[in-house]
Amino acid sequence: MFRTLRRSVERRKAEDTLDQASIPIDFVGILVRLLLAAVGGAILGANRELAGKPAGLRTHALVGIGACLFTIIGLLVAAEPTLDLAAPGRIVQGVIAGVGFIGAGAIFRREGARVGAGLGYGLTTAASIWIVAAVGTAAGAGLWRTALAGTGVGILILLLEDPLARLSQKISDKASDGQ
């Protein structure tokens, strides 16, 4: 009975390590985190690229890698003898602010548009870049399940964009016909 209980506890501890922030201890650990961030970003970016949006696969993958790398750096700095425990939080804040500028560029980058025209263009792409930064940050912190869940929910929302827009248009058309 105690062996079964111990195995259950050990298995639970192994599962918990997938969702605990941790400091990467070797090159392979760093590489796996960077690859997870790149793949998460590429999945969301592929959707944007196939939709012909200004920021596509490469941009999203690079944002994910950058956020992941900054997060890893913050964790490593916090682990140094200086023990700057606030470093990871400050770095994540910097990533969020920096990604805001990239997102703003995605919103305003529209060929042939006048300044102030079509401000609604690019909002979804900007939001997807923001999500990719969060996925990269989660991957960098070693939060594997969180990074995978963020990628999954993000791509689900992006894939539902067109069907929901069509449904909304049908509802709107029916409402205007009934008036």
C-alpha cells in the first residue's frame, strides 16, 4: 500500500514540475524552452500569415523566442549570488511593454492608408503577438502546460474568427431584415 502511495506521490511530483517556474540548469533545458516558444509562436503566426496579415509566422516565432529568452535571463540573474529576486518580474514587465510597441506597429502598418484611417485594422494580429509573448514567457519560466494551453486556446480563437464573423453577419442581416 505504501509503495503504491509513494509511486502516486512521485508521479504527481513529476507532473507538477511541468507547471512550476524553474531555472534551466543546462543547455538542453534552455534549448527545449526556446523551441517550445518558437513552435507556439509559429503556430499562431501561421494562422496570421495564411490570413494575409502583416505579422506572420516569422514575426510571431521571433517574439515568442525573445520573450522566452528574456525570461530565462531574468531567472538566471535571480539565481546568481546577487539574488536579485525582482529581476524576473521586471524583465516580464519590459517584455510586455516592448511587445506593445510591436503590436502597435501591426495595427498601424497598412499600405496606402491615411493616418488615422482604419484604426481597427490589425488588432487581432496585435493581440496574437501579445499572446505569443505570454506563451514565450511561460515557456521560458518552464511552465510547459501553461505555454501549450495558451497556444491551444489562442489558435482556437483565431480559427473561430471567420465562422463567428459569418454568424454575426447572418444575425445582423436577419435583424435588419426584420425591422
